[in-house]
Amino acid sequence: MSEVENIIKRARIAQKEYESYSQERVDLVVSSVAWAILEPGRNRELAELAVRDTGLGDVDDKFKKNFRKTLGLVRDLQKAKTVGVVAHDPLTGITEYARPVGVVAAITPSTNPGATPINKILNALKCRNAVVIAPSPKGLTTCARLLQFVHAQLDLVKAPRNLVQMLPDPITKDATHELMRLADLVVATGSQANIRAAYTCGTPAFGVGAGNVLVIIDEHANLVSAAQKIAQSKTFDNATSCSSENGAVLLDAVYDSAIAALEQAGGVLLDAADKQRLHDVMFNNGKLTSTLTAQSPAVIAERAKLLHPKAGSARFFMVEETGFGPDAPFSGEKLSPILTVWRAPNFQSAKELIAHVYSFQGAGHSVGLHTASSGAVMEGRADDLASHLPVARIIVNQAHAIATGGSFENGLPFSLSMGCGTWGKNNFSDNMNYRHYLNTTRVVRPITEKVPEVETLLANYFSQFPQ
């Protein structure tokens, strides 16, 4: 028996015991395990480990992300019922029971080696599942330390440690593929190679699409507020999030003022020569390299040898672009504090440009809109984007990276995994949440038969096409 098979065997034994827990006892387990990362000392250690070992992001922002994403998730889970009867409709005679899926294989990325594993662990445990984490090799030490904290919390509430396990060092593709094949459900976040492997492993899977978020600043926007929100989002954790704005489309009427507001918020607009220097370091034959991924602006300025006098003090960099697609690599995802800027003559042109960019990269994820704070203009333009762009989320007047994965200022579920629908080659378009970790059993009772008349059902058709 392989090591992965042994892990799965232990997980199944633990899950079978856990399945008998009451809702009250499950909720106690979830609260206890959440404290594994919410406790400030542990959180700080995990944040420091993550940056030290992956070389990605910022310690203070990792600390904030670990805390806020977990806190928001616990708030969401606290209201959820996941044991026994969860719904009953006397009109249809149907009663719904929440049931676990079994053993969850959780594939997690190096960009969030603490926050993403705990998110999946808590969702899995809330639904009475066992979970096995397959961390990225760079995120191994962070994940291993997190699991030490998790196991201490499981011990405290006398729950089986084997409810939460991880693949052993070294993390290999073969072991990860075996885990996905043997589990009951795969939840995958990370590279598109991992997502494709999850979808083809033979086990039911949820995976996420590629990010490449663009945001529109229109002529009705509060430019100072929009610039501050974009700067907050673009710089958070050195733009490790797939929800970080990769580009901004500025309407011609406010282009110069919007650039000035972005510069006031800490952005530095590079000239053509510096843009080329950046290009030569960031891309190889048009493909994004990891050289500048999740690095600070100071590191980027040094590695790219930027000559702009404010390069060393920038919060983020901006490059102007006119095109999109493979011949314009800055139109794709950059995973760094670099914002591509386009000029558009009007809102419809901005929308069309974004559709073209997303046909290259980022379809299904989301789009941002900075516009009027309320009223017909805001609602009309949000409706226009929601009706025509291939995206699952329209984020209005918010810091995109903060808002897309759930925020205390909007109603989205807290998550670090955003489904992108069929546009992004995903089978769901929600923020991944506890419902994706559940099976549902339905008791179906007989009700009084009500058979409709054909003439009633097709009245509209018959009125226009008499038979």
C-alpha cells in the first residue's frame, strides 16, 4: 500500500467517526480549528514562514489576509446548518438532509500557503468531511506548521487528528495525482495545470479559472476614491491575489485626471523605455516569468533597472497599453504591483476592450467598475456589464482584491477560490463555499396531483400562432 493510500485509509476511518457528530459538536470543532490561525502569535509565525519560504508577498499583508479571510469564513459558517435536516417544504413534500462527501483532496497554491489551506479545512470540517492538503512545494513548511496548530486544536476538542492531513515531503506530481484519484472530491486552487489535472483525474472536482481582472474608471467616478481603492488592492500582499487589478480602462473624459489621482495614490507611470526594460525582465517569448511575481516595487525597480526618478519610492507601477493578446503581454495577468492602463473614448468602447482582453486571458473571473456612488447611472452600467461581459462578478466601487473573495462590506461568501463558470472552463461560478463540500439527500413524499392543461402552459404561444 502506498503512502497516499495509507493517508486516505486513515482519513476514511476518522471521517466515519466524525460523521456521527451533532451540529453542536461539529461547530465546536470548526471554532477550535479556526483558532489555529486566528491566534495572533500563530498567525504571525505562519505569515513569516510563508514569505520566507515562498519569496512571495508581504508579511503584514499575509497576517491581515489570514485573519480577515478566516474571520469572515467563520462568520459565514456559524450561520450554516450542515447536519441533519437543512430544509423542508410542505408544499412540495420535500425534506433535504445535509450529508458529507467523504474525503476531500485540497490542492493549494504557493501564493496563499496559510490562508487557502485553512479555508478549505474549515469548509470541509463544517460539512463532516476529512481533508488532505496537497500544498505547493514552496508552501510545504507553512502548511506543515499550520497542521501542527490544527492538530493541537483537534486534540483539545477530542476530535480525530486524521481528519486533517497533508501529503508528505517531497510534494510530487505523482503523489498529488494519486491523492486526487483516491479522494471523493477535489477542490483545486492554483495554476491552470493543477486545475486541468483536477478536472481530468476521474474524481468530481471544483477548480478555478485564471485571473486577469480589469477595472473601468468612468466619467462619473470619484477619482480620488477610485485611485485609493485600486492602489489598496494593487499593492496588497504584492498583488499575489488573482483578484488584484491587472489593468484599468480609463475613459477619455477623465484620463488625465485619473492618471493624476493614481499617481497621487502612489502609482508611477513608466515611459516607453522603462516599459521595455520591465518587459524584458517580466516576459520570455511573451510568457510571464516568475522573476517579478509578488515582489515589492523596490525589488521590481532594481531587477528591471528602471530609470524613472520615483521608481524606488513607488507603491505600484503603471504602463500604458493600446493592444491586447499575445502580442501585448502586459494585457495579461502579471501577479505583481504593475497596473496596465488603457484609454477608451466611452463606456461601450471600454466594455468591448475588456471583452477582447478576456478572450485572451481572464474570462469568467470578474470586472471592476468605478462610477457614480448610486442611482440610475451606476445600476445601468453594472447591468450592462453583467448582461454582456463573460464574468461571474461585477465589483462596483470597491477595492477589487479585498471585495471579490468576500468582504465585511459586501454579501459575497468569504473565499480564496473563485469559480469562473464555463467562460473560465469551470463547472461553477460562485465563490467556493461550504455548500460545495456537501451532498444532499432528499425525502420525497406524495402530494396531491396537479396536472396542468397544455392550453394554459402554452397560452402565449397559441395567442401568437393559433393552431
